[in-house]
Amino acid sequence: MILHTEIADLFRSKGAKIIAEEYLFAERLPNIKALIFDWDGVFNEGWKGDGVLSPFSEIDSMGINMLRFALWLKSGIVPQVFIVTGLKNVSAQAIANRECFSALYLECINKTCAMEHIYKQYGISASDMVCFFDDILDVPMARDCSLRMYIHRKSKLLFEKYLVENGLCDYVTMSESGEPAIREICEFLLGMGGIYSDTISQRIAFSSQYKEFLVQRKLIDLQLFRFNGIDIEAYQVF
């Protein structure tokens, strides 16, 4: 088994910044019940415009699935997945439907409201989550999470400095927004947790455990919500 110090050194050598104490990743990962994501700048570069799509990467999708599978192997419970985005997004709904995510929060410019709603609706608190984020709007969502994984962008030097100095992130990716930074984070967490090889080997073999994971994953029904300017409300499929 590769020691977590070796994993940490490998990622540092490629440009990642590990802010938290290394042991915390292995210590906290087994207790994670949910993954929570921003969309623009996390799943893609964040470009907007008339006719401009806001896509996702299959590389990232595989990483999310492997992290959920690994956590399921440890707990027997499929981790919930939430996307909280400031806009409507067809691509976000597409991956959320296909990958059996739990909820998609749209038009959510106040992400504190989404976190409060998740606690009331799903019984999951910030301390049960890994947060994948990249910008100012996400800080209220990320700050109290068990692991705060910040996706790097060269243009945001002062923001990254602010996050580090104020204890608001635990890891800064080597990958930039628009690259498969989610995959990097998932591989890092699997490696630091000492569960990478077993997880990947079972997926390659399409093991009986992986098949059972897929069965249980399909039981999750995607819910759509939106922020109406005051509170979170249910939202119809667009």
C-alpha cells in the first residue's frame, strides 16, 4: 500500500497545494455522507454567452462515481451528491439524472439557503460533506464542510491567498478550471484514504460489489429546487 505521505508528495510535485494536515484527509473521508459541487468553474471553465454550452467532462464523471463507490464500500450507503449553481443549467441536469445525484439547486445565488435546505431535507450537515468549489459565491457553502477542495485558476491569486489565510480551503488543485479538476480531487482523496487500488480494481473487474452499488445508486431520485429570492422551493423540470 502506498503511504498517504507518498500520495501527498506526488500531488505536490505536480503543483497541488495541500493546506490541511495530511492525516485529516484519511481521518475524515470514511465519515463523508455527501459530495457537494458548484457547477461553473468546477465542471467547466465557466464561460457564458448566447449559444455557449456549460458542459461537463466524462473524466470528472468517472472520478465522482469511483469516489462514491469507494465510500459505499466502506459504509454500505451510497453517498448523496448535490449541485448548487447560480443559474439554470441543462448540462447539470443531464449528469445529475444519469449519475443518480440527489438534488440540483438552481438559480441559487444564496448558497447558505441551499445548505440549510439540505440539512432539513436530507439530514446531512456541512460536516458530513466534501465541497468542490472555485469562487466567492461558493464560500458560504464550502466554509463549514469537512473537506474544502478549491479548484485553482491562475487569474484568482488574491482569492486563493484569501482562502488559505482565512482557513477556508484544505486543498488547492494543480488543475485549472476547465481541466478535469474534479477527477484530480477524487483521485487524491482515494489515494489519501488508502482505498484507490481496491476501488479501481473492482471497477475494472465489474465486481459483484460494483454491480450492487449500481443497483443501490439507481434508487436515488433526482430532486430539483430553486432559490426564489427568499427561500428554496421545488422546481419543475425545464
